Amino acid sequence: MVIVLASCSYMPWGKKKDEDPSKTGKKADSATQKKPTRGEPEETREPEMGDIKVIDGVEYIYTRNRKYMLTPYEPPYVWVRKDQYTPGIGEALSFGIGGPSKKEKDELEKRIAKLEEELKKKGIQPQMAYPTQMGSIPVGLGYMQGLISFEYPSPKMKRRIIVLPVTDNTNYKSEGLGELATKRLISRLESTGTVICVDPNTLNIRGSYFDIANARKMNEDFGIQAILKTTLSDVYTSSSRIEGRDEKETSFAMSKLAMDIFNTDTGKTMKQLSGRNPISLSRERGDLSTEKAKIKAIDLAIEMIAEDVLKTVLSVDWHSRIASVDGAKVYINAGRLSGLEKGRVLEVYAPGEEIIDPKTKQPLGRKKGAFKGELEVMELFGVDASWAKSNAGGSFSSTDLVYVK
């Protein structure tokens, strides 16, 4: 993350100091800019990304503004103190500070262009990444903070979902990319703290998960609110060795993820998503660069759809179920892991009837049944369970559904 500090204060009895360009986003004074190229008047010289200037002995670098397009009125480029500057992913391909030489950069761009041309011949359009699409960027085996802060809908309860094993439609089935993509997808979604990925093998469901009866059973009995069915395809790689002081192999990869998000309440598909990673960001070098590039391509493809997946899943109202009633204690099959807290008030409803659109004949979901009363969570126990006492109403049963008040 780039931290921008400002030093634009001045003393009332002294001369005002030079304005900190990292604060204003203004262009550098012509006296401190990098010298113009041959034949270009100095006073008309525009700063370019990677330019360096010195103010009061402090070096500044002209670089992309990471708040651009995310915060109103932010300029696309700003001056940042060099000692506080960290290059973003892909910036090493844009200019040479800590990145490739001009010869190496030109060679890399040729390789990217060649791979894109090969993809176009196969009818595949390379996808570009924009800041508004990227939730966070995977780095190595972990993740770094992204450009978008995800807004968690209220109440902040985790939705339970099933991520089915990713179907591998690539030419690399022997490498187990489908299994790898499944693990990476689950890890990415759970890292947000907004969903619980339930192992489908623990539900003892016979037949298709997309059967209406099975879907409703998963929704009512286990609180499963969505099923994710994903396919991995179009994995292509390109590698080359660049002559010079460093002859390590450089590889790029492309992958595509297509996903259907299935609503267990209606038994219908809520949304269909697909994501293709930006080729340039999949760059890997050295030993096993091809394999590492494939992994990065899958991570990036996941990132292209992750935010839409979460928005779709979290648009469904959270609910849970009464597991049993023992005297004054009402046991609920949700607890600490789901986000419940001691003292939380829950509303209890009988299961409602399904509503069908009379024109499309499609199910719209189930409305809440008769209101039966309120419960107050008294204790959290186990991995994800709790018990509550009645604040109002009664005659609760194990078929009743609970919602956060």
C-alpha cells in the first residue's frame, strides 16, 4: 500500500515552503522536473510515470494514483515520496524502476502480443483488468489488500454456501488444475469472512444437488443458501528466454472460470459469471515458471469474479433453524462461526409458502410464515451452535426458521 505524506505547512514569519506534490497531485515545477527530451521545450514538458524530482532534499517519484477512479476528484497520477513508494502489480512492465530493462520490456511485450494473437485466432478475447473489477490481488500463496473495500450488508451474518469441485475442461487434466482451482476459490471466498463453505460430503444428499427437493432440504435443514458450480477452461501458456545478463525463462498464462450461482431457496440459477485473467499480470520467471504462471492465472481469474460472487450470495437474506426445544432452552443450528453474538435478538417464523410468478411460472422464493415470537441468544457453544430463551411468544418447533431482528 502506498502511504502519501504531506509537508505543505509554512511558518507565518518565514517564506512558504515548496508545496508537496504528493498532497496536491500537481505537476512538478519545470525547474525540478526531469529534463525534457531532445527538441522538446522545457516549459512544455509534461511529467511521465517514473520521473524523479527533489524537494527540500526529499526525492519524489511520479506514479499512478491508486485512489483514482475509487475516490472522487482524484488525479490519475501523483508525486509520491520515493522512500514510501512500492510498485504495484504490473507497474514493473510499465517503467524501469526496479523492473526490466528496455530490451527485456520490449521482448516481454512481444511475447504478450504474440500470446494475445494466438488467443484471438482461437476466438478468445483477452480480458483487461480495471481497478473497479479487482477486489484484491493474489501474491504468491497469499493475498494483499485490494483496491475495493467490500461493503458487508446488514446484518453481518455469514451465508452458508457449497462450492462444488471445479470441473476441469483444460488440456492439463493430469496436473490437477481443477482441484487446485477449487481450493483457491474456497480460500479466496472464506478469506473475506462473509461466507462459510460447507463440505457437500457432510450433508448426505443423494442425487443431484440441483434437484428442487434436495435444494430445499439443504436450505431448510442445513441453512445452505447458494451452490457454486464452476468450470475451468481455456488455459494457455507462453514461455521464452530473454538473452542478456539474465536468461531465466519467462512465462505467461491465460485461464477462464465460468460459474453458475444456484439459489437453494428458489431452486433456480441466480447469476452466471465468467472471468478471464489479464495476461500481463500472470508473468512468472525462473524454474517452473510455466506452472507458476498457470497458478497465478487461476488466482487472477478467481479475482475477476470474486466480488460479484459475494454480492450475489450476500443478497440472499440470512436465516437459520431451530434445532430442538428443551424446556426453556431453544437450540439453534447457528452460533459463533455464523456471526451470532450473545444477547442477539432473533425473530421466529413458521415456514412460509412458496410464491410463483403467475406469468413466468417461475418460483420467486418463500415468504415468511406466521410470526411465532422472539428469542434472545444466551450462550454460544460448539463450532457453530447456540441456545436462546424466549422473550416473547412460544410454541416453537424444530421446523421454525429464525432471522436476525
